[in-house]
Amino acid sequence: MSFSTVQHQRVRRRATRAALAGLAGLMLAGCSVRQLAIKQLGSALAESAGGAFAAESDIEFAGQAVPFSLKLIESLLLEQPENKELLAAAAGGFTQYAYVWVQQPADFIEADDFSRAQHERERARAFYLRAHGYALRGLAAGDPRFGTLFLSSPAEALARFSASDLPLLYWGAASLGAAISLGKTEPELIARQSQFAALLERAFALNPDWENGAVRELMMAYELARPGGSADAVERARKQFEKIVEMASGRRASPFVSFAESVSIQEQDKKEFIELLNRALAIDADRTPSSRLANVVAQQRARWLLERVDDLFLE
């Protein structure tokens, strides 16, 4: 074999190696671009819950669009299973969908179709548990020990989390609490009350005023349902309510509805019940576009509750 032939083969081998290296680089770059695109799309979807959807005034129209967004988020999570932003969006999205478009409509039809209402509540509970699973995945991301520790010592497992983890903590608590409320006869769910309490109390300790009092509103409901509740549970709930109203400055309807439904009925204070619901209905949903849909949903429930006054209060 001549020197020129050997040299030619060497050149070819070098060219081949260079081509393979270049191809690998392109593949890696393509993977990087794909993951970046997924991350950016995920961020946009996560923000949409606080943007386009939150500003919608037509509940039915929003309800038709939400499932597509949720399935898209789940598809993206197949590509990035530990993306905390996507996991928080999934947890929040499924929790809100379950309440607004499954559980609340079930409440509205219960008097006319009890079996259908129960079926829808079972669906809502399944969505809540799916949401809770996503929240726990977000909290466990990068920490393989979290799951085991959370089961044995929830408060200890959550102690390391900071304010940046509030969306996962809050939606983890809200979804589990809602599932427990719909599964009061299921021992497995009731046994998870300590997990719900740990999630809520950690979120409350980090920032009770997060999202215009969303954490406080959940705590307000919990004060009345604490295992072995204290004698001053109603007063503690009332203090949370008053703080939320002060913070919201007449921009949020849900605290009035929540307090009327949880406290006024329990206390059989019909006058307060009606006054609170009328205050909720008096709020201009268009005044705060970022809370428009939430206010419309709360006002829809307020009207339904007012129609049931005679069934809720004993004369």
C-alpha cells in the first residue's frame, strides 16, 4: 500500500470522525432546542391560568377550553417529568377544573338528580387526587427521599421548602383537602388529614397572604374542621375572614361565600348569611380582570345558596 493511499485513508477516517462528531452535536443541539421549546411552552401554559383563563367571564366557554390545556400540560410532562412549573400548573389546573366544572355543577343538580350528582363528585375526587399527585411530584423533584419521609413525617418532609414552592404546597393542600371532603367515608383518605394539615400549615407559615389571601381562605375552612377542633374555632375562622376581606378591598367574592357557607350556616345566622352573599354579589367582577372568572364562579354559587335559604335555616 502506497504512502499516498495510507494518507488518503487517514484523511477519510478523520473526515468520518468529524462528521460523526458534527452529527452528534446537531442531535444534542436539537434535543436542547426541543427541551427549551417545551420549557417555554410550559411556562406560557402555566401563566395562562393567571391570564387568559382567569380573565374569562363565560364559565362554560372557559370550561370547554381548560381540558385541552390540561392534556397538553400532561403531554409536556411526559417530556419533562420533573418540571416544577408544569407540575404546579397541572396541580392547580386540575384542582380548579374539578371544583368549577365538576363538583359545583354536581351540587347544583343534586336536588333533581342525586345519582348523577354522586357520579360527578366521584369524578371530582379523582381529579383532585390527580392534582395532588402532580403537586407531590413537584415537591419530590430532585429528592428521592421525599416520598417516604412525607408518608411518615409530613411536617419534617416539608420543613425545607421555601416561598418559591408555595404554588406546589398550596395546590397540594387544596386538592387533598377537597378530595378528603368528598371521601369522608373512606378511611384511606381520612388517614391523610395529617398530610393536608402539614401542607397547609407550611404554606401558611411561609406566606399566609399569598395570592390575595388564598392560603388564609383555605386555613379559614380548616379552622372549622380541625380534628378535635378547639372551642374558639369559629372565632379563629372569623379572624382569618376579616383579614382576607381587608386585604382584598372588595375585589374577591369567594371569601364571603365561603364564610357564609361554612360559618353562618353552622351558627344558623340567617341574617349574616344573606348579608354576606349579597356582598359577594355586589362585587364588580370586571373591576379586577385577573380575578374575573373566580368572582363569576363565586357569585354563581352565591345565587344558588340564596335560593336555598329556607332549606338551610330552621325557623
